[in-house]
Amino acid sequence: MNKQKSTEQTKKQQKTWIKIIKIIGIVLICLILFALIAFGVLRALGKSGIRKNISGEAPVLESTESTEEGWQDGWIRYNGQIYAYNEDIMTFLVMGVDNDDVVKKAKDGLSGGQADAMFLAVMNPHDKSVSIIAVNRNAMALVDVYDEDGVYMGQYTKQITLQHGYGDGMELSCERSVAAVSRLFYNLPISGYAAINMGAIPALNDAVGGVQVTVLDDVIYPEYDMDLHQGDEVTLTGHQAYWYVRGRNENVFNSSSLRLERQKQFLTTFIAQAKNKAVTNPSIAVDLYNTISKYMVTDIDITKFTYLASEALGYNFDISHLYTMQGETLMGDKYEEFYVDDDALYQLIIDVFYEPVESEDIK
């Protein structure tokens, strides 16, 4: 009799656990569906918002007048080839600001912080590619100068990194940096910006499991327990990533260019690892955004970021899509100055932002 009761209790317990497991399964499925729906909604809202930021205007390159039948305004002729601006392209300015703290308004109009790293991220929906243009921080460009009270003093030729400092360290600094970079690139339309304080680097690095690099040059700071040598193959910890991206030996001429090469390498590898993780975790883009939000000033909200990140998964990005400005570094009165090769910059803009016009399109 007791054996029979025990068997019945066991069956009841088994049925109870089966019910619990089913309920848990249903809850998990609902949570997954909710996450997918939420992700889809964010993506849809982001797509709508980001497309509104695309002006359709073209850079102001030297236009060619032509009496050819079918010639359109905005076309240019360069080295015998006709080109049209890709009006669907999306361009974003990404900056690394020399500040380790969370973002906050600057104490005056001169303390916005320098943009030690500057990149143009370009998404081309026509060929599904992402291009990255590294902007040399010391590139000599027209900079809008203000005094500490925010009074406009005029435009002067200075290192473009300084433009971010003439502002509030928030949206105003970013908008002025966007304007300066746009001017440098022949009034290139820029769809959005993100300025990230360098203090976010460790968290970004660790979020993708550590960025794997072959060290490009010695990065040695004994006082900060940092000892990496050229040729070392390492998976950077957050602490190492910070110094690898930010550190430079100011006693070495053109050290900012050496650091820029490390920044390019880190960014390229970080993007690749983030894309790989996104295959199994589609929400990693949202996680990354939330991780660095307190260190970041951006006009790209979470919906736009979700859309861009999900789009980028289907885009091609490799070393062939990573560009560096050509020019010459000279020593100024006090600091290094990078003088852009105008012909090379013109060619770069055409290569990235323009498309050849085929003869059959000229009618």
C-alpha cells in the first residue's frame, strides 16, 4: 500500500515538474519573442530617423560645366571619368576625446577637450560596404575659435583636434567638430556624430572579450604597469587597450601618427569581433551602447544605433576599406602639424563617396 502511494506521489511530482518546465519554457519563449519584437521596433524607428539625416547634398568639389546631352547638375569630371555623388551614403564622425571621466559640461568655452582620435565611418548601401577614414588629429584645417566666454573670435588654421575644445564638451563641441571636418572634406555631408571619452575604452574592449592584436610599436609605461613590445601577440585587457589606443611618446617625432596606426588596428579588430559576437547575440549593439552611454555625447539615439548596427552586420568591412589621409608632418613652433595632400584627399573623396557614371546613363 505504501509502495503504491509512493509511486503515485512520484508520478504527481513528475507531472508537477513537467508543468513547471513547460511554464518556464513558455516564459522564455515569450521573453525571446519580446526581445526580438523590441529589437525590430527599435530597428524600424532607427531606420526612419537615420534616413531623415541624409541631406542628399554633395560635397563642393570642382564642378564641370558641360553641354553634353543628359548632363546632370552635381556631376563632376575627373581624369576623364564622369562621377556622381552617392546620395544614399551615410557618413558619421566618431571621435575619441582626451577625457577619462563621464561626460559633463565644460567649465568654460575653452575646456571641451581635444579629439585625439577622429574617424569618418561611411556606410554605402549600394555595395553593402563600410569604409573608415582616419582623420589625422594634427591635420591643419580651418578651426572656429572662441574665447572662454563663448565669444566668436574668427577662423584660424590650426590642428583639427583643437576644434572640439572650443565648446562645452557636449553637443556644441561635437557640432563644431562636425563643421570643421566637413569643411576639410570639401563640405562633405555628415549624418551624425559620436564623441566618446577615452575612459570608455576598457569597457568596450572587455565587452567583446578583449581585442586581439599584434603590437605595432612599443607601448611601455612602467608607472602604469604597461609593457607591450612590437611584435607581441596579445589579447588586450581593458587596461592595456586604454594605453594601446591612447598612449604616445611625445619625445618621438610624429608619435601621433604611430598612435593613429594603433587606433586603426584596434578599431578594425574591434569591429570584426563585435560582428562575430552579434551573430549569436543580436542585442550586443544595444549592450555596447548602454555600456558607454555615460561616456558618450551623440546625436545617434538608441533606435538609430540599433538600426545602424543591425545593417552593418550585412555589410563588408576589411582592411581595403580603411583609409588614411595622405600628407606631411612638420614641426611647428611648438607642436606637430600635418599638412594634407589636397590631390590625394580629392581622390579619396571621389573613391569613397562618388560612383562612376556609365556612358549609357548619359542620354
